Amino acid sequence: MARLPRIADLTPNVSGWNFFLCSRKDSRVGRTGSAYLDISLQDVSGETRAKVFQDVDAITLEFDAGEFVKAQGRTNTYQGRTEIILDKIRRVIPDKDKADGFREDECIRCAPRPVDEMWAELLARIDSVSDPHLRALLLRIVTTHADRLRIWPAARTVHHAYRSGLLEHILQIMKVSLFLADEYGARRDLLIAGALLHDIGKLREMAYETTTEYTVEGNLVGHIVIGVGMLHDAVREEPGMPAELVTEIEHLILSHHGALELGSPVVPKTIEAFLLAAVDDLDAKLHQIRQHLEADDSPGRFTAMHKRLDRSLLKPSGS
Amino acid sequence: MARLPRIADLTPNVSGWNFFLCSRKDSRVGRTGSAYLDISLQDVSGETRAKVFQDVDAITLEFDAGEFVKAQGRTNTYQGRTEIILDKIRRVIPDKDKADGFREDECIRCAPRPVDEMWAELLARIDSVSDPHLRALLLRIVTTHADRLRIWPAARTVHHAYRSGLLEHILQIMKVSLFLADEYGARRDLLIAGALLHDIGKLREMAYETTTEYTVEGNLVGHIVIGVGMLHDAVREEPGMPAELVTEIEHLILSHHGALELGSPVVPKTIEAFLLAAVDDLDAKLHQIRQHLEADDSPGRFTAMHKRLDRSLLKPSGS
Amino acid sequence: MARLPRIADLTPNVSGWNFFLCSRKDSRVGRTGSAYLDISLQDVSGETRAKVFQDVDAITLEFDAGEFVKAQGRTNTYQGRTEIILDKIRRVIPDKDKADGFREDECIRCAPRPVDEMWAELLARIDSVSDPHLRALLLRIVTTHADRLRIWPAARTVHHAYRSGLLEHILQIMKVSLFLADEYGARRDLLIAGALLHDIGKLREMAYETTTEYTVEGNLVGHIVIGVGMLHDAVREEPGMPAELVTEIEHLILSHHGALELGSPVVPKTIEAFLLAAVDDLDAKLHQIRQHLEADDSPGRFTAMHKRLDRSLLKPSGS
Amino acid sequence: MARLPRIADLTPNVSGWNFFLCSRKDSRVGRTGSAYLDISLQDVSGETRAKVFQDVDAITLEFDAGEFVKAQGRTNTYQGRTEIILDKIRRVIPDKDKADGFREDECIRCAPRPVDEMWAELLARIDSVSDPHLRALLLRIVTTHADRLRIWPAARTVHHAYRSGLLEHILQIMKVSLFLADEYGARRDLLIAGALLHDIGKLREMAYETTTEYTVEGNLVGHIVIGVGMLHDAVREEPGMPAELVTEIEHLILSHHGALELGSPVVPKTIEAFLLAAVDDLDAKLHQIRQHLEADDSPGRFTAMHKRLDRSLLKPSGS
Amino acid sequence: MARLPRIADLTPNVSGWNFFLCSRKDSRVGRTGSAYLDISLQDVSGETRAKVFQDVDAITLEFDAGEFVKAQGRTNTYQGRTEIILDKIRRVIPDKDKADGFREDECIRCAPRPVDEMWAELLARIDSVSDPHLRALLLRIVTTHADRLRIWPAARTVHHAYRSGLLEHILQIMKVSLFLADEYGARRDLLIAGALLHDIGKLREMAYETTTEYTVEGNLVGHIVIGVGMLHDAVREEPGMPAELVTEIEHLILSHHGALELGSPVVPKTIEAFLLAAVDDLDAKLHQIRQHLEADDSPGRFTAMHKRLDRSLLKPSGS
Amino acid sequence: MARLPRIADLTPNVSGWNFFLCSRKDSRVGRTGSAYLDISLQDVSGETRAKVFQDVDAITLEFDAGEFVKAQGRTNTYQGRTEIILDKIRRVIPDKDKADGFREDECIRCAPRPVDEMWAELLARIDSVSDPHLRALLLRIVTTHADRLRIWPAARTVHHAYRSGLLEHILQIMKVSLFLADEYGARRDLLIAGALLHDIGKLREMAYETTTEYTVEGNLVGHIVIGVGMLHDAVREEPGMPAELVTEIEHLILSHHGALELGSPVVPKTIEAFLLAAVDDLDAKLHQIRQHLEADDSPGRFTAMHKRLDRSLLKPSGS
């Protein structure tokens, strides 16, 4: 049997097998009362839905959510979307499957831009900081945390919830903030620092391997205050940093949710803080909207209700 | 006696006279129990505070808020700001004062950019619309309402509350929206239309001569729904406009306050509507912040409370 | 087999068949793990629940929600309510079933009063308007939209959600408003206009055949602003209408939800607007309460939770 | 000097004297820095503003707010309203002034309808109650509390804040509720009881002589729960009252503010409770609006802000 | 077969039978599509979960929720908790089962402290009241309502929802309030009265046998106002009670939810009222937290979401 | 002339002089239109009001709010309170006035308990901590910050707003929390740490000499996050501290306002965090209430409105 193409390239009525990460596994009861498995499979290019209708009791023992799997089946179209009807699915046997081309990296959903390209952009942004102490501080932070910062997702489920999603989100915030800084006379240095550091606490708020979970510290302290602590750790190594500049960067991190009831312990009180909170909110919302539009399979011109945004959305007319 | 320089160019300890628009006139009681007049004067370059301490009973009869005035006095510094202590002030006698150089235009506070330059930019933006029906429609609208659109303020008191402030606000919204449209894959045509039309109803919501007042229609209907009516009036003359495009533009106007409790009868349901509401909110807030920072004369590193934003703001450290 | 009586006249333990509109069709799993169909059937007199326990897999293919059906079975009492246990149910075959007496009108749930009687009352109310321009305007509007206005429901699910429900709701609002106008010295003309037009936009907000769906315009613009547009269309044909009277009627339409967070872009600012919003709210709430009391089959003296009203209701003690 | 006509009949430029109740006395500083007295005077027909500009220091000792006064002066028109510029004002000397026609009753602002006429209407309404126990109970309550119920105001400042205002409010609520009871199939007996008793606790919540103050019980318990206690006191004397009927009446009293955050400890859960809360809210609001429209003297087509309603109101176009 | 130990003493892998109260009985579908019964069983020492996997259709007819049952099976560990897999379960046959040791009292979940011990503490607290009238009044109330007060639960589901839970809650509130009274100089007499009476209305708000249900009066009036009525009933028998002391106790009952939106018709206005509301809130919340921590069987360091508190909780690190 | 007694011991109709801190100085206009000074004076025992009616223009130049003053006058009773009518008041001349007994400490309002006694209690509490690492950590923190911690106020204006008020507040929170810890089985160590550290950030949030002001860091970061940083600084010196214990203490500091909208970036998720937030809220509220009751001079049984608590309070009946 042939190997299936990447998820992003799947077309209807193709048979074959491939390796995936199983990110969700639910047992459901169909219209006729019989049980089936409803599954989400990921590879580097995206995510698709798959179903198992036969030998459910036996097959369900062969894999779990969070595991890499080898799956075989035929693509199908259901409510306008491509899905895979599986004949077989089992957890990967690393030693054996590597021979058939299994590579973890190719099974993990990832930001669309290559990570090295994003990393180079980040370093170039930091290099453009005019204050030498701040430039050194930011470089120290990204160097210290490079391993995680290169691969971390931006959230567990809400937005940019895939490998290197945090880096993608930071760069987008940075680009938009700098455009607005020029438009509205805000300080570029502060916005580069704020864009880089506003979510830096997520490196400890969440544990990330192939799936993402909140840590105890994440639950009890939260990424906003963790991030301030990481900033302090770095500042201690850069004794030349002006104290008030540090305070303003702390303020950017702390106020970036924009309002107390959204979890910021202080509200924005500088132009840069207003700007960063607005850009972060817009970027996160637009990312959620895109995902909802892509994932929606309801009939009609409007999507199903988006729970977090509490509304349904108009589908692009060409879709 | 010499003529005073423009308000933006006033320095302490200068004597002289000039023509102004009196935008506010309050009678107050000083620390020692005697009454004085506390006044705001405007010219094309800005606004300043002035006070009358002598002959208050007689002078108060010689002018009112909303009138052009001729005023004479000496500049002074009070709590870090320049103000004018007036000896004389009276309403302008047009026939007589024109001989001395009185021109209404020079007494009315105005957007910083020249109106003709802004108007050219607006026409160029409309010319860049790709849909020919929409391009024609927008051109029709700005042509029909050119007289008002060139000079209208964007609000009575809150932000861009001066001559041509609405046009300035529209162009800024447009510029930022188009940048974000490219960043986030939104439709440029819709955002040009939305930026132009979102506040177009203000041309009828407010009456504007030298001062600004809400009309009966403005109070009972509001600029959002007035704007949709003005769009309909123009669409009737452009029968080729696709119906759903009109509906999407209506949606942009209606949802641009972003939430029901802020006066939008529907919430944003398209990417363009989310984007426009965010940009409008940010532009208005940053404009209010700038004004508050400029007008504040409280001691210390933070401004007095900004009532609408419910917080005090950090003053720029160089100030 | 005999023909069943109308739904409103069903009694327990009667066998027979009849034609209905199937308004809901759900597949459920019973206590013993086997699937059954849970169905809602309507005719002109009301709605009832029905169930299919046998041959579920085959029968489910023979009809869908939104279709006219021929159904046969026996009535039963379950938790104090009459329902039908069906042996057979299939979609109507128009040519064949007409011979057996199938008529669409008799299968569609309808307001309790005859539509012609309601229409005559509406015209009489309009005839009582004292301002001749307004009288002509309202007559023009009901004439233009007569086809829809006679049959439209007032809502998709919430209240008066059946044929001619909108007309029923309008007349009730009108009657109560006029009583209160006399009590509180409000203007009758305005309240006749407001009662007629406050929900007129629903004629375009929803598409209605046998079932009701929101249109794209309904979702993006909403019935409040659509209604103002329909008023404008009519005013254009009545050039004598006083401008401020039009503005006050617009205000009635726009403010009739009573508060911004309920979707009105302006709050009531005239006595008539306060009155109309209160009457509309009360009429809609009492209608929902009646329906909830009628449909409830929970045990005890209180109904199940009414989600929209967020409370359970005391059942009438005689019931 | 002549006697002035009643307040409701005052015209500009009339001189004379009369007896009044002084309901407010403020010391203010005018534009020129000199102090004057700003006063409210009432008689049975209404309320007017008066001012003292001369001999302020001496005259201010001659009377206080809450006292009956004899005042002399000349009527004047200020911002479109008639007021009295006083030459003299002093507290009434009962023995002496009775000879000149002073009668307390004629100086106290009062509901527009004669109290005996309202009382007769109340008794007739009670007589129409169909349940004999309830009829007896209500009669007992009004008999027990007749002295207060005939004269009490409905509130300290908000609405119906004058002699017999509570009775006026009760009858209006009763009339409207009964109309709606017939329209919506609600129980008339319950609504007569609810209209009579919903605010009955105000007889103990407020102390009323010529002015109105909250009692300790009013502040700590509130009229809603006081009213339930008064109902219990009467029920104890009517042992035949059905227990559940008492509970439903308690519910009407307790829920008549319509929502927890408005001070009702339970929300409406019967049709009658929904109806009573809606009618009470509407009657109180319309009464406030009328008063605000009558009292407003701001320029333009809209009133000044109504603080409690948080909006300005359109003035009737004829005014 | 052996008799099982008490629920609090159950260990894994024990077989046997015992008598219980069945407090919940749900029919569920397992992963493989077959139905099973999911049950809660109580005895005096606590509550446990039990399941029936065999003969489900027959066994389900042999008992219902709310009945005493005889059950037989084997304990098992599932997700870290002990549960019972049942072979047999049937409703108790009183005459027959008494011979085998069935006693209702031993099957009903109960507060941990013996009721007689709690009752003695209550009487001692009342005896410490310094005002003789109040002491007599409180003694009268507990004597009058002793039957219910000894056994009533404090709530239907939320907290202290078991036999004598109300008494346990009262004593805890009393102890903590008296400590705080001494700390903050509040009046002990008032806090003893407030702790005793704040929830006394629950004796009529809920009907309690083996399960707990809201009464009609509970739904329409609520325990807060019922409690005030019970206080009045007792005061009538103690004519010496100072009126203002009664009013202050009424205030304690009425304001103990702390805010209007939580169902108190007045907010706390005395130090004792603030204190009682805070203690009641804290005691109820901590009890809910304990229960949630004990009942939770989710994996990881945090519990599942607590819906009422809207958060997950950190599990004690030793657990 | 004699020296006046301490403020707490002032009686009416005493003449004399003394040294004070002037904490407030307002210029007001009296009923007759003439200006006077309305002043607050403090010494170690409390605060009193004083007024200057003569030579206002000259005397106002001799002192300012925030300065130590020498003042002379006669006590008076106004609306039930003792105040001082001053003849003279001027700023202290340190060299000269020391000879007459001026000592700064005696002029600064202070917590009622001696600071050394409070400090000893604090050390004893720390000594009772069972975990040796935590005990050492807390000791290190109080030693490091002893200078400020001994004298700092707990707030600028709201509660405990005087010298050593923070220490007083910490000890009270600690005492009550430990009582409740025993009642509810919470961990004593954590509550000692939480009580000590919850407001420790106030040492940097506010600058305090004789008056109290917010710092830039206080405004932009806030005492909650500053406090976490101070904890981290100390932990770095105590490498043995268990990491999760640190996280739980961070959580106590961060969540002690109890809700996001009150400025806590995370809500309480442990029993100790719930308990600490409740105790802190109660202590702060009761302190505000006491102050309001003491300061109030309105007539009647209820105080004037307390703005922050949004209610008026019942005055103790003996007062």
C-alpha cells in the first residue's frame, strides 16, 4: 500500500498509510447505536480528523492520545471536509518504524515558517535596539532560553497551539507593534522588549513535549508574574540596566492583558503598554478566528458558535 | 502694543493682543473669596488658558463662550504651563477688526496637517479600491459630503475635537487598517470603505460651526445608524453595487464599536470588522492619552486621573 | 385505520394516521442502550412529541426535519403528557397524498386568531392615526409587505415562533401600548407606528418557509437596523412626512430593546420609547412563560429551569 | 399688598405674599461673589423656586427648611421658568397667621386627585376581589393603616414624593395591572393584593410629617420585608386565608423589584409577579421622566442628564 | 458472605454485603456501547460510588434513588478511589431486613460530631447570652424547632448537605464569630443570635426526609425571609424584647449573604452584620473545597473544575 | 498660655498651644461668603479638625499641609465633635521649637500598640514556624526590611493609614488566620508566611516620610508583584527552601485580593489562599468601618455615605 501524502495535501479517495501524532481520541456512539472512535491526527503540516468503525474494541487498546501512531485507511469527504476512515492504527514501534521513515519531527504540527528563519528575524530585531544595556539584556534572555523559545507553543488550546507557535506570535506582535510605534510616536526599544517578553513566562507556565500541560507554577503563579521573575533573573546579570527602564518593561508584561478582570494586576499606564495590549489582543483573536473558519464544517453561510468569542462568524464568500 | 504670537508659540512674559475663539468661560471664586474669569482661548495652532482678575463684573458682559474675541494681556507661567492674564477682552466687531487682520480661519483650532493634503490622500486611497462599483460609490459619497467632510471634528470633546479632526481620524484609521489587512490577509477594499464610512454619520450627528453640538437626530438615532442611512442613499445611485458587499460594509459601520454595551447593535463577525473595531478603539484611546499628557499640570511623575480611562498615566520621563 | 384528530384534540389511547410537519428529528439512546427516534410533529393547532422504537434504521431514511410527513401510530401518556408512538412515518408524496386530504396549511402551526381577522384589526388601527402623512405611510408599508407580514413568525425559537406570530405580537403590543398611552399621556400616533414597525425588520432578518432561518443580512445587520431602512424606503415615497416625526419613529425602532447590552444602539429618550420597550419586553416574556408552562413535564410544583429567564416557574395550582 | 395666587397659577411680574412650606434652603455664591439664598417653596398645587438677594445674613436666621413660612416678593422669569424674588420671608407664627388665613393643608404639596376620591376607588377595588378571605384581609389591612395610607408619600425624593403619593401610585399600578391581567390571563385577585401591598412597608420604612426621612427599621430591614411582616400580622387575624395564597402574595411583595441586584430577595416566578414588577417599574420611571421634563430648565431640545436614568430626554416639541 | 465494613472504612478487594441509602442512580453507556448502572451509596460514615455491569435490565427495576437498599459485591480501585462492583442490589424489605440488622439511622449520611454533643454546645452558647430577653427568645426558638434543627441538612447539594449539617454549620459559624467578636470589639449577644438564626429559615425552605427538596414557600419566599418570619413568631411570645434589638437581628438575617445580587435584600450596615456575612461565606466555601478535594479523581496535581467556584484547586501535596 | 493636652484627650473650652503635623489644609467659603481655613492636625494619639477664621490671607502663607506646625487656639464643639478654633498657626522652626519641647515623633499619628511590643510578637510568630528553611527565610526578610517594616503605614488613605499601621495589620491578620487555620485544618506555616508577606510590597509601593505617596514602581507594578520580587530576593539567599513551598507562598501573595477584578492576577486555589484573602478583606473593611463611625458627624442614627463601601452605617446605639 502507498504512503499517504502530508495532511495539508490530502485529497478525497486516496488510500495508504503514514505516521502521525494522535492528539485526540474519543469513543462515540453513532446514529445506529454502535460505538466508533473519533480521532485527531497531526503531522507537521496540519491536523485532520479520522474515524475507526471496525474492530473498535480491539483497536482502541493499540494506541492513546499523545502517542505517535502508524495509521492506514482511505480518505473520505464528510460535510465538506476531508477525513480518513481507518482500517488500522497502532502506536509507533520506534526501532522498527524508523526503518520505514518514521521521524518525530515530521509528525508534530508546527508553525508555518521555518524556525531558523524566525530565529534569525528575532535576533535582527534585538540587534536593532538602540539602548546597549537593553540590547544586551534581551540577547541574554533569548540565549538563556533558546531551547524552549524555539519550539514552545503559544497556548495549550486557544491560539498558536503548536510547535514554535510562541515564537511566531512574538514576531508578529513585534512587527505590528513597531509599525504602530512609528505611527503613534511610541518608543521602539520598549516595544521590542515588550513583544519579546510579554508571554515569556509561558516557557514555565506550560510543560510541553508532544502535548502541552499547565505546571503547578503555571496554575498558582501564571505566566505574567513568572515572566517578570525571568526578567529579574536576567537584569541581575546586567547591572547597567537603568532601573526605571526595567520598571517600564515590567509594566508592559504585567499590563498586557489590558484589564484587571483579564488577569493583569495593573492596567496599561503608558502609550507603549496600551499599544502592546491592543496588538496582543488583536493577534490572538484573529488567529482564533482563522482557526475557527478553517475547522468549521457547519452548513450555511455562518460558522457554528465560537464559544470564547460568543458569536458565529461569516464564512468567506468564496469558500 | 504688539500682536501676540500664535498660541503654539507663546512664551512667558510677553505682552500684546490677538484674536481668538473663546471656547470656554467660567466664573470662579479665588482663594481670597473674590471672583475671576477662567477662560479657554483657541487659534489655529492650539488652545491656552486665560484669566481675568480685574473689572470682572464689567468685562464679563463683553463676550461669551463660542464667540470670536479680541484679547489683550501678558503671558504668565502657572503650575508649569503658560497662560495669559488678560487686561481686556471683548467680542470681535467684524467690520472693524478685519482691518486689523481678524480672520475667522486663523482663530479656529485645526488638525495639524493641511486639509488639502489630507483630501488628496483620501482621494488616492479611494482610487486604489479594486472593485469598480465600490470605488465609484465611495467617490460619490465623499463628493456629496465634501463640504462637511473636509472640516468636521471627530467628536464634541473626546478626541480629534477640532476642525478637520474627522478627516484626520479617518485617514489614520485607513492607514493602520491597510497595514494590518496585509499582515492578516484581510480585504483592502472593505477596510478602505470601513475606515471612510465608520464615523460618516457624525456629519449629521453633530452640528458644527465654531462649536459642536449634538442634533436631535444625533441624540435619537446616533452616528452609527445615520451612517448606514447615508450609505443606503449613495447605493441607490450605484445600482451595480453587489448586495452582499453592501451588507458587509453596513456590518463594518454597525459593529465598529466592538460590543453591544458600547453602542454597536451587532458585534464584529468578519475579520475586517474585528480589525476595524480594534484600530478605531486604539486610535481614539491613544489620541485621548496624548491630549491628557499634554494638558496635565499636576505635580509628580503621574498625571491626574483620566476619568474616561479611569487611571492616571505615567508622564514621559523627559518631560 | 382512522384519521387522528388535530394535535390540540389528541387524547390517550387513540390509534390512527394523519399529516404533519416534522419540526425536529433526533436520534437518541434509551435506558437499555438501543436507539430510537425522538420527533416533534406540528399541525395548525399545535405541536406534539412522537417516538419511533421499531425499525429505526430503516424508518430514519424516510423523512427529515422540515418535511411534511404522513405518520401512523397510537397515542400514549408519558410524564403527564400525550405523545404518539409511531409505527410508520414517511415524507409526504404530494400528488398521491392530496387525494387523501393532505393540505400544507393544515400542517403548519399557526397563531390562534384567524389571519384575516388580525389583518382587519391592523388596518383599523392604522385608520385611527390622526396625522394624515403618517397614516398614509403606515398603510403604504403594510401594503408593500403584506405577503410576508401576514404569515411571518415573530422569532425563530423564542416566542410567537409560528405562522402569523409576528402579526399577533404586533397587534398585542399595539393594544397594550394604546391603553398605556391614554393612562400616561403618551402620543397614540407614535405608538401605533412604533408597535407596527419595531420588529418589521424581521421580515428580512429571517427567511421563512416551513422552518425559519437567519439570513446573511439578518446576522450582519439585525432586524433593528433593517427596520429603519424599510422605514426610510417608505418615507421616500411620502415626501410630506415631517422630518422630526420620522426621527422619533426611528428612535422607537432603535431603542425598543431598552438597553445597549440588549442590542439597541440608543436607549429610550422619549416617553413613547420607554413605554414601547416595556410593553415589548413584557409581551415577549409572558409568551415565553406560557410556552414553558405548557411544555414542561417535570414532576413537582415547579417547572424545570427556563434557561433564558434563568429560573424555574410555579405551575398554576389547578394544573 | 395682595395675596399671591397658588403656585400652579403664578404668572410673571406679580407682587404679593402667601404662606408656603419651605422644602429646601441653600446658601449660594453668585457670579459677583456675593451670597444669596436659593429656596424651594411648596403649596398644595406644586413647588416653585425662590431667591433672597438682600439682607441675606439677617433673613437666613428667620426660617429653616421643613418649616411653614410667610413670604413676600415679586415673580420673575429666569431661563424660561417663573420664580419668586423675595423681599421678606419668616417662619409662620401659628396663632397670629391663622387669622390671615394660614392653613397647614394648603401649604403641603399633594397628589393631584382628592384623597377621598382615591380612597373610595381603593375600597371599590378591594370590594371586587372574588375570594372572600382575601377580600376581608385586604379590607382589614387598609382599615388598620388608613391614617398613614391616606397621606403617605411613595418615596423620599424619587417619584410620587408628596402627600398621598403612595395611594396615587397604588391605584395607578392597580388599574394598569388589572388591564394587563385581562389581556394576559393573569389572576385579578392576586394583582389587586399585589398592587395594594407591594409598597405597604413604606408606611414604616419612612417617617413622614412635612418632610420624609428613613427610619432605623427602614434602613436595616427595608420596605419589602417590612411589608411581608405587615401582611403576616393581618393574616394572623384572618385564619381562613389559604396558606398557598398567602405565599403567593408574599412572593409578589418580595419579587416586585424584579431582580436580586435591585433588592428583591427572590425573582418573579409567577405570571402575576412578572406583571406586577413590570408595571411598577414602568409607573415609577414614567413619573420620574414627567418630573424631570417639568423641572428642567436647560437650553436646547434635550434636558440635562437624568442621573438615575443616566440619559438626557427629548423635550416635547410643543414646549 | 461477610458483611462489608462502613463506607469510611472500605479497603480494596473486600467482598460482602451491607445496607445503604441509594442517593443517586444513573444509567450510562460504557466505552463498548453497553449500558451499566452508576450509583451512589451512603451510610452514616460517608458516601461511595458503586456500579452494576451485569443483568442491568433486571436489576434496575429492583430499586430507585432515595430508597434504602441491600447491596452485595466486591470493592475495586478505579482512578485512585475505592468503589463497589455490585452483583446484587434491591430495595430493603423492612420487616425481613431488620432481622439482619437493618437500621435506617446507620444508612443516612450524618455530620461527623454526635448530635447530642452538638446540641449541648448550642444550649451552652445560648446560656452565655447576657441579655435575659434575648437569651429567653433564643431558647424558645431552639425548643420550638428542636425536632428539625437537630437533623436538618444545611443545603440540598452545596455544603453540609447531610443529616445535622445545619446544626454543625451553625455551631462553627458561632465559634468563629465569637472569636472575631472579641478581636474586633463586636457584640457577642448579637453574633450568637445571628449565627443561630441566619439560616433558620432552611427548616421550612427545604423538606427533608432521606432526600432534600425545596418547598413551594422555599422557592417563592426563600430562607432569608422565612427566617425573619420565624423570628417574629418567637418575638411575639417574648414581649420584653427591645424593639431595636429585634431590628438588628432581622438585619443580621437579611444581610448575611453580603450583597444584593447574592439574595440579601439589604447589605450589611453594622459591624456584626459584616462579620457574620464574612464568616458564613468562608465556612461555606471551605466546606465546598474540602468536599471537592475529597471527591475529585482527576489525574495530576490539580482537581477538575469546581463549577460554582469556577476554578480548579491544588491537591494537598501528600495526597 | 498653657500647652494643650494630646488630641485624644482634648475637651471643650480649653485654650492653649501645641505642636502638630498638619495633614490637610483647605481654603473654604463660609455661609456669609467670607473665606476660612479648614485644617486637619495630628499628633501621636490621633487627628482633629481645626479652623482659622481671622487674618486668613496672612496666616495661610505661614504653613502648608505636610509640615509640622505650632498652633494656638481654643477648643470648641461643632456637630457633636471637638475642634480647635485657631488664633495662630505657623510652621515649626526646629532649632527654636525644640527648646519648647517639639519632638517629631510626638506629632505623628501612630498605631495604638507600641512598636517594640508588636515587633516582639512578630518575631515570636516567626519563631513558631515549624519548617526550618521557611523560619530562616522569614527571619531574613524581616531583618532586611526592619527599618521600614517597623514604621510603614498600611495604606495611603484607606485603612491603617498611620505610622506602624502595616505592622499592626500584619499581626492582626496573622492572629486571626492562625485561629482559623486550627479551625479548618489549614497549614500554620503557610499562613504565618502569607500574613507577613501579603502586603510586604507596600514597603516599595509607597514612599513614606510624614506623608505617604505612591512611587513610580508602585504605580506601574503594584505591591502584589513587588512583594513576590522581594520574596525571590530572599529565597536566593536560602537555597534550601523547597521549590513548591515557595510557589505556594507566591500564590498566597498573588491571590490575596481574592479576585481578578480586585487586582490579583490569580484567584485563590488552596485552602490557605482562600482563608488569607477572606481575613485580609474582613480586617481592612472593619478598620474602615471603625474609622468612618469615629469620624462621622452627620445627624441621625446613620452615618453619611461611605463611598468605598457604598452605604451608610448604623451608629452604635450608645453613641
